[in-house]
Amino acid sequence: MKRFITLLCCLVCIQAYAQHSFSITPERTVIWQKVYESPINISEYHQWMFNSGQYHDIAMTDNIITCWLNESPIDYQKHGYDMMNDISMLVRDNNIKGFVTIQFKEGRYRVTIEQIQFIHRFDSQLYRKGEITYIEGPAINRKGVFGKMVEGNTLVVLDAVFSDVFEYKQSAHLNNEW
């Protein structure tokens, strides 16, 4: 019984401190960064981004693509969360966008998102519809670490959303023999 309780406590702790790909830079800005293993090359990825319609101002140089992630809703339900899972107002009531840099090396690519912005979808007592809040405000506390407002599921949900958006997915070809 003691082992079961210990195992249960460990699982709860792991869930409570789920990992994410966000970090705070020495300049006190929040970035999201993830490396993907993939044989995709920069030209194919650039074409995929262009066709997806999720990005704008796409620029490509030797081994780097830069762009803006279009303002889009934070689809927390797609990733298994609902309003009963302590979803914060940041996730529930805002759209998100950010500046993206994608660097390529053979067999992998690294995505970095900076200037992460929440765009408020509704008028409320705190914000006006369309008002922009940069993630640093609610995310970084006075000690320079992630604060309680984002410690829960907020960063984990955003991590899942960003991971999904930037993972290269081959488009399904239409079956012409229908």
C-alpha cells in the first residue's frame, strides 16, 4: 500500500511539474525553443509553411526561415485540456502570435519563438478587445522566474500548441480514384 501511495504521489508531482520548452533569457524575455528531428530540407519546409496559411512575412536565407505566426486561437481542447483543468484566462480568452526563427541542420531543425503576444478576444474589466499583452508581463515574476500565473497548465498548453504548429506534417494526397 505504501508503494502504491508513493507511486501515486510521484505521478501527481510529475503532472504538476510537466516539462515545457519555454525559457527566460538573461534580458528577461520569454522564448520558446524546440528541436525537431526530420529529414526535411529548408525548401520543402518553406513551401509547407507557405501552403499552410498560418504564417506571414516569410523570409528564407541560407539555412534560416523567419516569419510571424499569424494570430490564432489557443486550441487547448485539441491537446486534451478543458476549462476544468485550471486553464488560465491567458489561454482561454486570448489569441496568440509571435516572431519565429527556424534554423536548419542536416536531419533536424530548431524553432525559436520570440515576441510572444496574447491578443485579447473580448472586452473585460482588465482588457479591451484587440489589446496586446506580451508574455513577459504575466509570465515573469519579480524574482526573474516563471510566476504562478503561468506555472500551472499555461506553459504546458502553449508548448503543446506550438509543438503541433511547427511539426512538419506531410500533406495528405487526394485520392483521385473516388
